Amino acid sequence: PHPAFAPVLKPALPFLKGVAHITGGGIPGNLPRTLPEGVAGRIDPSTWTLPGLFALMQRDGGIEDAEMYRTFNMGVGMIAAVAPGDVDAALAAMPGSWRIGDVVAREDGPPVRGIPLAD
């Protein structure tokens, strides 16, 4: 079942700069929509455990990492962007959340970094 994110996000509203619902298109297809020009989202996949269903689909389907990240949410349903100074408060306001990465300057290259991307 699809979780309802509004109750989780509501207490953090004062801190939110952007929110990306990770649906079809995965992280690389959804996160860039919330990022302003000149920045990229740097994602650290070691910050969460891949749900077993995704590992099973990838293994049994012979699906490349980049295709998995481009197609599925990989266990990340929502990404909330907050100012660096608000990270701890935002995490405390959203139980079950974790820091997945950060926002970095971008002059060129993809708007999402740190995860496998297809060319």
C-alpha cells in the first residue's frame, strides 16, 4: 500500500524548501523537478536498506542498477529538501526519516548524483 505522506510532512512544513514524491521515474526522474538551476541532489544510497522486493526483482529480472533507480523508488517514497541548518529539526519533526544526501553546486553533469544513472 501507498503511505500517506501529509501527516509526516505537516510538522516539518516550516523547514521544507522542496519535496519530491518518488514515483515512476525513480529518484533521477522526480528529484530534479524540485531543484533550482545550478544545483544537484547528491544521494548516498548507503543511508538506507534496499527493500527485499527490489533486490528480488533486480536479481530475477536481470535489471541493471541504473534501470532500477530510473524506474522504481528503491524504497524511498519522498525526499524533502531543507536548509543545512534545519536538518536536525526537520528529521526530529518527521519520525522515520533519515538524511539521504545533500544539495551541491552544479555547473554541468546530471542533476542527481551518487546513484547509478543511465546515459
